[in-house]
Amino acid sequence: MATHPYPEVAAEVVRIIDPASLGVPRGHGANVALKGLSKRLCFDSSVDLSNLYGSFGVLTLYGFLDRAVPAALALRGVPNGTPSVQYSYLHSSITRVCYFAHRAGDTTAAEALADLATNAPGDPYLPLPRALDGSMLKDVFSGPADSHDLRVGEALNDLSVLCGMWLFGSPTPVWTRERIETTIEAGVAHILSLRKWQPWR
């Protein structure tokens, strides 16, 4: 029987997040990633990592930092360079939780996560230049309003990219930390205003 890397870490992360207990209503946009995560997490599966990444997006977007922070810190148990593991999913999740912890005023958590993001276990990890210069941003909400509901995944990804730019800095002078924070806030507000993505608690 095939085994996947770091099953104990996977089990701990899913236990902390505990998707079923979040009370997400049926039909809500947050359900897709959370349901996938509740079924399985193998770090060598890109589908599972995508669900994990999406679940961290949900936790940060809706303020479940009591779960997001310890779950992200638990990812230190998976070193960069592990064969078949796309570490970028884990790194983006850690970076995102770092920003939202800072945003919530949890300096201790933000510092611990920043240390994990900038000193990845295993091989050193640095985001690609295009992940920091703003060229990967889709800027979904500047387009036609009738496309917004269909492109929430891109908007959520933009938030993660912006969190990386915030932590590591952008080589593009126009992307100041202040502009990055303002753009994140606008993105959060837009996503939460969409019918299928409104807060449920």
C-alpha cells in the first residue's frame, strides 16, 4: 500500500481546522475546499494541496484565526524539497495566515509565521520574482460585475499573492506596503459582498 509523506502532520492540520465544525451553510462558496479537505489530505497530491490552500483562504477571510494560526504553524513539519510535494501551496498558506494575524493585531503569531515563511524548513524557499512584482494579480473586481461570482477563485488567489508581496516586499516601487494593504482590504470587502460568499456568523 502506497504511503504519502508526513501523514501525522496532515492529520494534525485537518484536526485543527476541523472543517465540519465551521458550520458553513449548504451552497456557500467556502464549502468546496473545506469538503475536499475533510475527505483527505495527502501532501503529494496537488488536488489535496489546492483544497488545503483554499481552506486557509476561508479561515483567514472569515476570521477563524484560532484555527488558521496553529494549522499553519503545524506545516513546519513538512520541509521544502520533499519529493512530490509542491511546497508553494504550503508557503502561500503560511504567508497568508501571517498577514491576517498581523491584520488582527496578533503580533506573536504574525512574527512566528513570518519566521516560518522566511526560513522554510528543508531547502531555502523564495517566491519567484513575478510573484512579488504584481504581474500575477488578476484584479478581478476591476472587470464587469457580472463576472465577479465566477472568478472568486482568482480573487482569493490575488489575496494570497498580495500577502506574499506584503511580507517579502515588491521590487515594483508602486506596490508600497500601504497600497498592498489597501488592495487586500478592498479584495476582502468585495468577496464578502458576493451572495455566495457572505459571512454566515
